Amino acid sequence: MRCKIFVLLSLIAFLSMASTAFAEALSEYPLSDAGFNGILASGTGVLECAEVQLQKGDIYSSQAGVYSILSLHAEFKPISEGNAKVSVFYKSSAKPVAEFSPQDFINGWARLDFTKGLDESILKFCAQTSGSISSVEIFPDSKMGYYNAPEFVIEKTVSNTRPLIGKELEVTLKATNIGSAPALAKISYRDIELRIAQITRGDSEFDGTINLGESVELSYFVKPKYAVQMDLASAILEYTDVFGDSRKVFSNRPTIYVQEPEFNIKSFFTLEKQETLAVGKSFNVILTLRNEGENPIENAVVKLEPSPGLQLSQDSIEIASLGIGETRNFAISALGTAEGSSLLGCTVEYSDYSAVNVKCTPFTLEFEKQSQGTVLVLAVVLLIVGALIYLYIYAPDRKKRNA
């Protein structure tokens, strides 16, 4: 039983290791096998070159999907930053095939891809020092190899190049492995994207295996924050190449032209019924909103703006949505506290568009004192009520005393 468990654990460990090392070296040889003894350039502003005859007839060099890569091993002293360089030429050409600075050498190695073919079989390598770097050495263990390896392209597209502020925009990422080996890959967005657009939902990240010829597609939604022309940030795909080096591939940066919505909202107040408005007497005002624009209105708030002498039952009205051409009425309870004219206005504000707001048409309300007749009737009513209370309280006591 223990043996079976050990075998199972060993198999899992093997598969785990295999999953991180997909790329395969089909054939490689050190340039020392081709007679290259290395190059050492020593001193200030020194240039040293040497030629090497690459081996011919490798069975992998012409196969589809095989990557032909030259790996140069070099060292820069006393520092690894400066204007020194390593150059690669074809023997018959004065123009370099490639030039590498010290920063191009990762852990001492730089790569030159000849997958599309070698124009000549004889290469010339040159090492050149500078003022700060007095020693450049190219080692004979530099090598030529043929590999199955992953290679990725990643494309970023948008559903609408002219979105509105605050309206969701779909972003699609498509990463394809066009190489000849699977690989573990991680796809992520750059934080800079969050400065210009809010990610609202969807899948914006990936971490897993992408097989050869396979595509991974992610889709997520963003809300642009500003009404400007902007380039969305590149997505990043990270993977490990055949040499164990971490590589990054960046997507394109789609340009979008974010628009302010064109709102045309008609707003006005009316009285629920025609009546004389008296101080201290409540009544209803009707607010009518009609969307006459070309865009639906969502997440809006109407802030009511009464002048002194006017009290309202609420100070705002929330509008979840108002479709194109839609009209809605809202009843507001009001009370006048002072004689004379009062104004009622409002502002329609859009939570998704902080720069956009619409003023309502002001509405004038005239309040009068309660009439003398009304006051007299009220006084008589109060007198009668008081008399009844008096009789109810004192009359029984008087009857008892007379008895």
C-alpha cells in the first residue's frame, strides 16, 4: 500500500514539474564545437572580433515549428551598465544582424532568433568596450540550438470606440500560443487602466496552461471616467521561455473617444389642483420630468430647491431610470410658512456624469393669509368647545350643592 502511495505521489510530482517545463531542446551545441574560442576585449574603446562557421545539415533546422536560437554568453566588467556592446554580423555584411547592450544579457545570456532562416552560415561576433566598461568577454560556451517553444500574441479589442462616460464598455483579450509547445501563462491588466476606467465585472485575469495553437479569451467591462480621447493600457502576458527566463508580451492599446451624453430633459412644476394657497395649509406640487434627449437617463437625483417661506416633505427625488421619450410625474407635499411669493426650483444631477446637471424651470407660489371669515369660524368653534368643556366639568358639582 505504501509503495502505491509513493508511486502516486512521485507521478504527481513528475507531472507538476513537467507542467512548468513544456519547452523542449531538440538539439544544441556549444560554439566551441564549431571552433569558436571566445573573445576578450580589454581596455578603453577596444573592439575585438572573431568568426565562426555554424554547423550544417542539422535535421531540425528546416522543420516547421522549430525555433533556431543563438545564445550568447558574455560578461561585462567592472560594471554591467554602460555603452559597451556585443554585435553579431554576417561575414559579408557591414551592418550588424543584432546589437546587444549589457542590459540585454539576462543572467549573462542574450538570445538571437534565427527561426526565419540564416542568410549565411558564417557569423562574426564583436565585443566593444567603453569608458566605464573596460572588459567585455564572449565565452566559447555560447551555443546554437533548435527548440520546441511557446510563443504568444495577445490582442485587446473594445466593443465601442465612442462610448459614453459611465456607460459600460466591453473589453476583450485574446491570447494565442502560436509556438510549438504549451506553457503556463499569466494574463493581467495594468493598474494604470484603473485611473481612466472602472472595471465593473467580468474576467480580467488568467493563470493557467495555454497549449500550442490554443487561444484564451477574456471579457470584462469597464466604465470610462473622463470625456477625453484615451488609450487603454496594454494587457500583460507573462510566461517562462525554453531557457527558464521570464518573458512578457504586451497587447496593443485600443483608442477610445469617450463622449459626454447629450441630455435634453424637460422639467416643470404644477399644482395638483387649482386652489388658493394659504399660509399654514398643506398642498401638493407635481414635478413633471420628460426625457427629450437621445439617451436614456439612469441614476439621476432631483434636488429640490425651495426659497424661504416654503417647506417640503422631501428634499430630493431619486430616479433609477427615465427612458427616451418617457414622462413621469412626482407628487411633493408642501406648506407655506410666510405670506407672499415663494419660488420652487430644482437641479437634476447625474451620478455617472458629475459635470452634467440640468436646472428645472422655477415655479412661483403665492401665499395668502387665512381669511377673516375662516378665523371667525375657528374662534366660534373654539368658544363652543370651551363652553362644553366647562359645563361638563362644573355643572355636576353645582347640582350636588343645590341638592
